[in-house]
Amino acid sequence: MTAPLSLRRRTVEDLETIINWIPDDAALLMFTGPRMAWPPTGEQFADLAAVPGLTPWVLCAGRTPAFGQAELRVENGTAHIARVIIDPLLRGRGLSQQLIRLVLDQACAQGARSARLKVTKGNTVALRAYRRLGFVIDPRAETAQAWVLELDLGQPAVTG
């Protein structure tokens, strides 16, 4: 029997694994936007995680190594989700949606009433996955580089 999926706080030991999921500067841009420089380092991740209230999470099953990661910060009732990535060998299995559902559970437990995230333009796979969860594009917040998506957490999430 496979252990259920769960979140745990990201550790320094997880960073080597996560960094290995990012093969080049184009993938880094899709994952982080312009926030990090190639090659990614643990120090860059630590700097980004130093934002007050930000919690980096990893997706795992029991004691398995991490196979997904996302960062969450809740501020003024809004969950800000960033740097979502799934192990490239496990993509296409719906894990990003399961990861986001678990992160949204954490956000609701922290009092979030809505959620927001950015998707780098060109990352249509991520855009499609978030839209399946009920996120919608906020055209007022769109930039030349990214779509901003939002979700009302008072509404039931779309499944599937």
C-alpha cells in the first residue's frame, strides 16, 4: 500500500534534489520567474524563503524523498503561492494539483480567503493545471512576463 501524499516543511537537504530538477536557465525562469539567477543555489532559495511568513513545503509520501515543492505566504487573508515544481520524472500524473490542494489546505488553516500565484507566460502546462483547480486569470494584474491567477477559497475547488 502506498503512503498518502502529504506536505512537510522543506529542509536544506531537500534543496539539492530540487535544484537537480532544474536542468537549465529556461527551466529556472519557468519555475521562479526572474527572481533567481542561473545556476540555482541553496543560498538563493534561502534568501527567497527569508520573506517573513513564507513557508517552503515539499510533497512526499510517507518517508519518501520530496517529489514536489511549493512556497506559501498568507497575508491579509490572501495566500500567495510561489515556486511550484514537480520532479520532472513524475510530471503528467496530476501531482501539481495534489500539491496545490494540500498547500491550499494549509492556507485555509492560516485564515486565507483567497489565493494568488503567478505563471510565467509560455508555461501553458502550469496555466492549464491551475485553471483545472478553479484559478482564473486576473487581467488587471497581468504583466508582460506573467499571468496572475486567483482563486476564491470560499468556493469549492474543481476536481480532476
